[in-house]
Amino acid sequence: MGTGLSDTRVRVTTADLERLQLKHIYSEAEDAGDTGYTEWSAAYTRALTFGWDWNYDRDTGELRADWPQLRTNLMLTDASGADLGAERTSACVAQLAAEVGWEQRVADEVDLALRPTRSN
């Protein structure tokens, strides 16, 4: 019987990550809507899960994610299978989440009013 902890992360190449489709599972606001968390998933050889905390800036009407604290079972790898690390994984998930408009999806779920950004 082994005594070490098992690594339960799912290894995914950056190329495969770009083909994943994030699906919103749940979001909840806390602290009168100023903070909260959101949970997402994506299908792969095993289910991938993503969760992150967010803050709502009432002055600017923007949601901001705490990407360095991303909770996920995903570990990105390069083409040779070498782990790219938590920081790179978080940055790539942030980009993928931005592409599906996570901010608006969360705002709709928890009834927050976002202000349009210049790019919208």
C-alpha cells in the first residue's frame, strides 16, 4: 500500500484546451453581491472542473476573477507531455473563460448589472 498522495489532475495539451467548450454549472454571490464564486465544467477523457472566486466593482460595474486561485483538476501540458504549471494553466483557462463571456453569464446568474466594456 502506497503512502503518497495520488495526482488526480487531468493532463491536457494547450491545443486540446482550445477545443474545449466550457459549460456554466453554478454561481453564487456573497457579501451583498460584492464577491462570489462560480463553477464550470468541460468534457474531456474525464470531466474537467473549474472554479474561481470573483469580485464585483460597483464603481466600474466589472467582475474580476481571482485567477491565481483557480480551482481545477486540469494541468496543461506541452506537446511532449511536460506540465506547464499552475500559473500557465490559470492564464489559459482565463482566456478560455473570457471567450465564452463568463462575466455576463455570472452576472445574469446572480443578478448583477455589468457595464459594457469598450470592446463590447
